[in-house]
Amino acid sequence: MNAIIVLLIVVYAIIGGLSTLYLFLSMPAVIIWKIYRKFKYHISLMN
């Protein structure tokens, strides 16, 4: 029983870590992409 609980904790920690890593990497990518479009196509940053 204890091993199953530890396994669940490890699985949920990996899932949480991966989603956090995705958000951590995607936010700067979106900001850089919006700045690129602003200068190349003169599109507003809010679109």
C-alpha cells in the first residue's frame, strides 16, 4: 500500500513538473514571437 502511494506521488510530481516546465518555456516564446510580429508586420502586441 505504501509503495503505491509513493508511486502516485512520483507520477503526480512528474506531471506537475512537466506542465510547469511547459509554461516556463512557452511564455517567453510567445512574448518574443509577438515582438517579432510587431516589428516585421506592424501588428499590435495585444493581438
